[in-house]
Amino acid sequence: MKNRNLVYSTDQGRLCSRCESPISDCQCKNEAAVGDGNVRIALETKGRKGKGVTVITGLPLTEEKLKVLGKKLKAQCGTGGAVKDGHIEIQGDNRPKIKELLEKEGFSCKFKGG
């Protein structure tokens, strides 16, 4: 650990809060978890022409692990989906099934919305 108080330097630019290297040379960016740990499962229909999509947010996993979990959830639900911007989208209303699967994986999760 270098100087813990240094946040920004005109010499190097913005620094990583973990390894204190410049963001472009950050050694830990592949290890950073995306979510905050509060796993929420919601059904969204906005912008999807009325089609429902189950969205899982807040998973404390890296991008690679999110993709692996997303693939596993899609296979278990028998539907398509995607991993975007740190959250997993599964086609259709599969909230109870996904909650059960995530709890088996060791995540505590709750439903968001109505």
C-alpha cells in the first residue's frame, strides 16, 4: 500500500481505490465485484413491448462469474436471457424459480416491486 490519502494526481490521473495504481494500469480491476451484495429479483416490462423479463441485480460477483451464473440460470429455467451492466436478465416471469436456485447457490435474495 502506498499513500492511502492520495485520491487524484495530475501526474497519473485517477487512481484505483484498492491497489492505488492509475486506473489504466489497475491490477485488481478483474477481481472487482460488480454488485453490492443485496440481491434483488424484479419483473420488468418497460421498454420491452409488454414482454416480462426477470432481472437479478446486486450479485457480488465479477463479470466472468456473472456470465457463468447467468448461463446456469438460463439453462435451469429453459429460457433465453442476457448479462448486461452487472445484472442478469432472464426472459419471462421466473422469479420464484430463480429465487430458489439462487438460495441453493448460497445467496440471500428478495423480490423487488409488486
